[in-house]
Amino acid sequence: MRWWPALLIAAALVAGAAWGTERAPRPGTCTLPGSSVTLSADQMANAATIAEVGWDRGLPDRAVVIALATAMQESTLRNLDYGDRDSLGLFQQRPSQGWGTPEQVQDPVYAAGQFYDRLVQIPEWESGRLTNIAQAVQISGHPELYQKWQEFAQELTTMLQSGAMMDDNCSRPTPM
């Protein structure tokens, strides 16, 4: 029974040491400053691809912000091979709705291009509320959900544009 107090003290010391330490990000992950969202290297590469496709077309950052916010909501920047009904890829585009073949909509460059093609056809896409513009492109069952990603997408666009470091573990990714 004399060991009981020593065990309690040891447990308290271990708990105190663990409580005071922060978990380091996993290697190959990125967390934007001020954000609680951590992205994998694949997610960052997908974001870079989406941004590069927009910039290569001469589109302003506003288009990239809308595209990144949309892809965050639709797939969390993962190139999904499943989804609701026949939705696939970064933007959860549906082959049955004319977005392309299953293979095409799972190609990040093609999918981003299709998104931008439809985006620029939306009146006032450059000044309208992000969630309304994204909804006009995507025709989602949950149109308000895009808005929550606007600030994150703006930060991510700025980081990708500047080539700034995301954190100690992540630099500007190479597009896929």
C-alpha cells in the first residue's frame, strides 16, 4: 500500500508533461496559419493544381478562391473515386450530368478546367457571394455549405500565389 502515493505522483507528473506538450504536425502535412484545417501533401498538390489551372487561364484570384472553397466542400481536396450517385473527383462532378467521363472528372486538371469553364459563364461571378456562385456552378443539395470555406480558400490562394511556407513541414506543393 505504500507504493500507492508514489504511483499517484508519477501519474500526475506524466499527465502534466503530456498536457503541456503540443502535438507536432505529421510529416507531409500542412496547416495554414490561424487555421485548424490540416491538409495532406496530396490535398496540397490538388489545391496547387486547381490554382494553376485557373491562373494559366488568366483568371483572377477570385476564381481560384471560389474553386478551392468548392473543392474543399465537395471532397476536402481529395480526388474521390466515389460520391453521391455518380459524383466523382475533387469537385464531385457527375458524368451523367455532362461533366465528362468518369476518368475525366477524376483528372484534377480536367476537373478544374470544367469548373472554371462553367464558373465564368455565371453572371456576376467576380462580385457575387461565393456560396451563390459555387451553387450556380455545382447545383448542390446544400448550397450554403460552400461559404464556410471562403476565408480558408482566400488564405490558401494567397499562400499558393506567394509560394510562402505553410509551416515548418510544408512548402509550396507541386501541382499534380
